Amino acid sequence: MLRAIFLAMLLAVPAWAEGRRMLTEEEARDWQAVGRVNIAGEKFCTGALIAPDQVLTAAHCVFSDVSRRLYRPDRLHFVAGYRLQDYTAHRQVRRIMVHRSFDPGRELSQQMIMADIAVLELAEPIHDVRPFEREVRPRAGDDIAVVSYARDRPEAPSIQEPCETIAVDGRFIVMDCDVTFGASGSPVFTIRNGRPRISSVVSAIGTRGNSDQQVAYGAALDDGALDSVLRDMVHGDADRGMRRLGGGSISEQLGRQPAQDATFSSIGQ
């Protein structure tokens, strides 16, 4: 089953779903802790504040597609609440920490997606925006929401709500949310008592089984996955990923597309 899933992932083509729409200016105020991660003037991903000085995103975003090496932190910038050339805050990244099990040189697999988690430590904290709290992994059938920047709408955040958790296998999450390139690292929200909490991070796209239904794959944050990354950061073990990692192919992950226009470098590059 997994082999079929990942073969389908390699053949996937992003599609536009009716459920994803651009946030209005008023709506965007409630999601200012989501921002764009501008990466080395080459590409962008999506990230979200989980502390005043910490941004959660996908691990594959912070590695060069060519060298498989971790980018220098000062090549990354987080732009909180970015919308149509306006933003709430902009910070350079000071440190990058990725999950210890993530290797950008290995082929995409369920194990790699579950480890596709990174935390960016900002050079200065952002105090004007309330970070998101975390939630346990969603259950199959749960309604969720995704807020993202993407290649087709790079200048403003989009939201899809509700979309649905199709399947959960450990920390591997399959969702029917519509995402496309640039959406890597996007927070997946579970809404509890009217408050959004981050339960997963978008990693990759594919199709469901032998059908044409697009699905998204993500990593849940519980079972200590994110905590282990944060412990490494606290302990100062921030150079683990600087070594040159193995060869191999990079599969259909959403941060892998190069810039299609100048908007990738419009802020902080």
C-alpha cells in the first residue's frame, strides 16, 4: 500500500480546489502568526510562530536542492502576516534545527515525512503576534484547516477550511487539503473551542491510491517529535545538518520549486 501511495506521489500534479481561498484583509489579522519563509532568494515555504522567537516549518525547505546542505541561517527570513507587500514583522533567522531523522539525500518515504520538521530560531523575537499553541495529532475523519502561501498566490495567505484527515498512521497524516508548491511547512490546524492549534506540518502532495484525488501528507507534532528538535536547539546542537548528506533523489515535496517571479525575493532577500 505504501509503495502505491508514494508512486502516486511522484506522479502527482497540483490542482486547484474550490475550498482554498485567499484570506481577506480582516480575516488575515487572525492568522498573523503564519508567515512566509523566504529562502536564499531562490524559493519560499510557509511557517508559523510557535514561540516569539521560533518558527515551525518543514525540514526539506531549509536544505539546498543542489548541494543537499543546510542553508546558512542568515539566508532565511521569516515575514509574519505577509500580505500584498505588507507584513506584521520581519526577522532574520539565527539558527536552524531539523529533526535528527531527516536526511534530504534519501528518497521520500513515510519515515522521512514523519521527520520533515524544522524549527527556525529568529535573531529577534516577535512580540506583537501571539504564537500558536500545539495540539495532539488529528484523528481520521477530523475536520482541519490549512493556512499557506503558494506558487499560485505567493503574495497573500490562503486558507482551506474545512478539509479532512483521511488517514493517520503513527505521526504520518494523510489529508484531502488542497496545497501546492510553496505550501511546504504550512501549519495544519485543529480547531478546539474556537481556537486554532497546530497539529501537523504539510510536507508533500500526491494522489490517493489509483484515483485522481489529490491528497497532502504531513507530520504530526506529538510523541515528542517537535520536543526533540527543540531540545537540540536548547542544547546548542545546531550544526548537525551542516555536514554533506547523502545523494539520492528529491521527490514531490512542496518547497522544491524554484521561484517563478520576483516575489520570492521581495522581502528580506
